[in-house]
Amino acid sequence: MDVDGTLIWYYNICKREVWLMSRNILPDEHNENIDLGRFIHEQTYKRNDKEISFGNVKFDVLFHSRGQLTIGETKKSSRYSEASKW
């Protein structure tokens, strides 16, 4: 299993989810929250670079500001913003 940003993010939120992912147990693809997440991903940050691939990792959005690069993950809520700072 490759370790990527999503796995690290989930590790900070829910270790059980990481355990499930490591065993290839995936969420229900027809879940309304997953559909909402896809919609948000497609509609957010239209002016910035989106979904940049780097090896086996995909970044949702990149911000270039004042000589710094910030990598972002789009979510429907700011509830997990602390875990996103990793």
C-alpha cells in the first residue's frame, strides 16, 4: 500500500478508516456524501491549479502566493482543518 496525503489525513482523523483502507475496504461509491464531495471538487477553486499528480499522490489545489506554495484539499466542511495542516 502506498502512503499518500489522503492516508495521512485519515490517520489524523480516524485510524479505523486507515485500517479499512489498508485492507482495500472502500466506502460505498453511491453515498450522497461522496457525490457531494465530487461536486465540490469540480466546482471549487476554478482559478487555481487543480488535481496535480505527483507520483502516486494527487493534490486537490495549489495556491501560489508571496513566493510560497500551499497545497490544499477541498472538503465540504472545515471540521477537520487541523488535520489538514500536516
